[in-house]
Amino acid sequence: MKIFGERLRELRNEEHLSTVKLGEKIGVSGPTITRWENDQIDATIGNLKKLAEYFKVSSDYLIGLED
């Protein structure tokens, strides 16, 4: 089961951010955020780190290794 996309969407919605706005904040396009959320593509380690830092969560949380 893919957890990353679900957790990313949940965190983004909690911050009331569009995919475009989140993309601008971490340096990727809005459609890339959408593809991550829909588990169509995987984020790079560098982008995973940017997301974890932005949302103040661990990368392990984002990929489902911890709650």
C-alpha cells in the first residue's frame, strides 16, 4: 500500500496549500506534486528531504515507516 501520496496530500491540505503553491515552496511543479500524491511517480531523496523539512515531519513518516 502506498502511503507517501496520502500523507503528502493530508499535510498539504492541513496547510491549505494548492499543489502549485507547495511546488513553488520546494522547487517543483504543481503537476509533480499531483503525481506524487497519486503515486504515479516517486519523489527523489532530495525532494523527500525538502518536503519533510517544510512540513516539519520525518522522511520516515512521509514514506510510512513511522506514525
